[in-house]
Amino acid sequence: MTNSKNDYFCFVISRNDLVTMQTKRKYYTAEQEKLARYAKALSHPVRVFVMDFLANNLDKCCYSGDMAEELPIARSTLSEHLKELKKAGLIQGEINPPYIKYCINREKWDEASKLLGVFFDR
């Protein structure tokens, strides 16, 4: 196909597309978004167990296998929960094949503690 000056493109934009193309108004503060991310990460009992396990074992390395022995869940399920905690920044992992060592990310943990404290102290 050759281009001539009579060739043109026609775009059809619906009202919904036009609305989504506009800049969305932000209703939440950065602190509210962080608080929600931390709360979501802690919204499952397994994840609370993991954080408690890590907090009670700060003096030694904590491997996912150690936690798997303590919980009646599959390793793959534990892995998904660890992934969520890591995504929120509450934990960090160090890979030493074939093991992964986990610990609490103190900076993010302290931030989460502060945000939750301010939220509940109102």
C-alpha cells in the first residue's frame, strides 16, 4: 500500500476512554497508601506468624525451611506469603542457593509501626 495525500487515519474515542486519558485525581496521601500496603501484607495469619517468627529469632538466620517446619502449609504457599511480605518491604531475603535466608527490614518495619500507631492513636 502506498501513502497518498488522500490516506488518513480515523480514531474513534469513547467517552469512557476520554475520561481515563485525563489525569486521575489522587485522593489518598502517600502515608495512607503506605499504611494500606503494610496492612494488606499483614492481613493473613500466616504472614503475621512469619513476622512474629522473624522478630523472635533476630539472633539467628531464618530460612524458609525453618518456618515451613513450624506451619501446617505447603512450602509453595509459604513462598507466596513471603513474596507478599517482601513486596510490601517488611522483609528482605538473601539467596544462598539452595536456601533463602529472611530477616525483617527494620527501616520499613519501623515505618509501618509508626504509621499504624498514628492511625490507631486517633
